[in-house]
Amino acid sequence: MSDQTARVGFDRRDDMLFAARVELTGERPQIKALLRSPSGQKPDHELLNSPTQMLSVPDELVLVKRLKLLDEHQVPLKQRASFEMSAAHLEKEELFDFDLIPTGMPNHQLILASRIERLAAYSMKTVPELESLTYRMRARALGAGYLNFCVREPGELICLADATRDITSVCLLYREHIVALFGIKLDRFNWDKEDDWPRILLEFRTILNFQLENLFGQGITVPLSAVVVGGRFKQQKMLADLSKSLGLNATVLKSNEGYFADPTQAVGVPLEDYIVALGLTVD
């Protein structure tokens, strides 16, 4: 197994670090290993060695802005988008790490910006002693993981939501393109108390509806087709309550086991917990 063709993604979920190693050879990526360890410790396993290591970034550390830029300019699109984002915040570009996402809609993009100093502080706390990390917004990695490693739900407009104890990462897909990314802070609620579940669901539904209204203003007027969830949303009663709250059936992320080099690796593994880590390994 060549380290040069492998990518490793690290995703913190509550107090655990979930890691995925993916080999990028042949026609499709192959999942070589899924591992987990306590967060805050250096991941120490030979399968996690790779020159390309990526860490998911909490959604709250990322600024997301919708842009409309024509791709007909001598200056590259990402460079122009980065300049617009930094100019809007009256700060130097070199203070930020940028990511640009085409939405599939003509001349519409999402620009993501994270302060480099905050990324460094987060990585030091989460995966100490790892160097040369690349960063990606957690909600964005969720979308990439679903599009590349999961069984897809039918419909044009899909909501992906992965809930940890503190925050729910949400990615909205329209015709298999990312059109919205955001996080919903839920740390003031207690997931272990069912009395808090109605408040969690109300917060989630309220912010989701606000984001859907924004998409409506951009011309995406189709109704939500499906809600696909992971993390703390996958508890059976919570899943039923979520479906009732949204008025459509919520389902749990389903990974495609055909991406495993050895399908026996998937037996007994909660694969939906690794979707974000997997999504970090693909472009």
C-alpha cells in the first residue's frame, strides 16, 4: 500500500477521533482502514501514516458566503473570491485559509474562510503533534462523504445532518451539488435528556427553514426531498421525532460497502460515524 496514493481524514466526534484511510488508485477510491482513538492524543497507528492528512474543522470556525462571480476573467476564480471575502472583513488574505465550492448553478459559488491561527489552535488540541494538515469544514466533508461513499436518496433537494453533542453539521444538496453549509450550535441542550429533544428539534427545524428560504430566493424552489442523518440523530426515537417534526421521513446515512477493499472490514462497524472522515479524503 503506497503512502503516496493514500489520504487520511480525521474527524472529532464528541470525545473521540474517527480516522479513515482511503487509497486513491484505480477508477474509484478504496477504503483501507477505519480507526478511532481518544481525541486530544496523537493518533499512533501505521495505517494513519500518509503525506496527505486532513482534519475536519468545526462549522463555527468557518465563515461561509455566497458569491456570484463570472468565470470569465484573467484572475482565477478562487483568487477573486478570496479577495472579496477578505475585503469584506477588512483583513489580509494571508490570515485565512480559503475553500471555494461550485454549486452547480451558473456563476454561483460558496466561499469558505477560516482564520489560520484558530485552525492551528484547534488541531493542536485535537490531533497534537501531527504536521502538514489540510483543513476542511465539517459540513462540507459530510457532503463529500455522502456523495462519494453513501447510498443516495432519491430527489433533487437533500438535507444531510450529522449531530454531535455540541453542534450539528448540515449540508444541503441540490441535484448532487453542495448549495448550503452551516452548523447549528446545540451545546445548551442535553442530548441524554428526552425532555430536551423537542427544543433540539425546534432549533434544528427553525434554522433549516431559514436556510431553505435563502435557497428559495436563489431560485431553488423545489421542496425538501429527504433528510439523511448521522450521529446523535440516529437514535430510533429521535429519528421518529425528527421525521414527525419535519413532516417527511428521516433516514440514517447508509454507506456503500462496495468501496471497501475488504468488505469483511464493514461487519459490525458503525459506518455512518466515519462518513465525515471519509469525505475529507476526496476532492
